[in-house]
Amino acid sequence: MPYSKIVTCYDSSTNLEGRTIGALYAEYSFAALRLDKDEVINFAVEEVTVGKWFEVFPICLYELGQDYAFSWTQLEVPFTVKSSELLWREEWLEPSMNSSEFMGSGPHSTQFAAVLGAAPQSNINVVKVLAGIRLTGQDGRCLVIASSDNTPFKIDLATEVSEIAQVMLSHTAEKI
């Protein structure tokens, strides 16, 4: 499918393979990993307008001030990254059939997000969004950081198998 836009704000050259994650931190709009040598890498969600009343929220690297107070969650077993994958999704608008519950004048539409290839073929305004990253550890565990597929500015940090499966329902993985 040809995409009307491809939105990517994450610098995939950030190589985490071989690095060890010792602690995690997450708030509503950003997440952080504390790596070996006490290096910290932060992820956030950025708003990108791709059309009238159509915004997408890709993941990006984020700089915090040196004195930001993290409340780290220490991992019981450190997570050494074996590989990483970018997580993509499609987003598109469809006209709302019943707009009586919406405020303001129309036309009204509903925004959808799903795995690549899920958008209706008839929709000409489908945007491909780099929404997250999935890290796989040397012991087979996974960790996912992704912008929410249904809540603007929210970031999801998933470490449990069921949480990761839920995030992956609307994302397509691509090896870095």
C-alpha cells in the first residue's frame, strides 16, 4: 500500500544490542531505561499533524534535565539486549456515520490504528507511523516501549507477556 506519509522521529541508529538494562521508569508520556554504566535513555511521544484533524504520535528519543528525579524500578534479573525491532502501525481516518454525539460542525471522522496492511484499500490517506521498539533479551524475555494506539501522548512500557501481546495487536515488527 502506498502511504500518504511515513512518520518517524526515532533515531534507529541508537544501538542497544549488547547493552544491559538494570532499571525501568515510566510515566504517562515517557519511559526511561537505565543502562550499564548508569547511562539513561529516554523515550517520549511526539505529536505530528499529518492532516486536518489528523495527528499521529510516533515514539522518539527524549532529553531530560540532568537533575530529573527518577523513581527507578529495579529489574530482578538484568536485561541484556540481544536484538531490537522497530514497531510500525498504520493510522487512518474514516467518516463517522453518527456524528450526533460530537461537538462542533462536521464532517466528523474516527481515527484508527492497526498493524501494517489493515487499512481499507479505498482509503487514500493512510499514514505509516514508527510507534515503538521491541527489545529481546539474551534469555528470551522481551521489553516493548510504544506510543499508545488509542490515547494521545501516552507511552506504553510492557514487560509481561500478556502486556506485550496486547501492544503487538496493533503493531508490525521490523528488524533493525
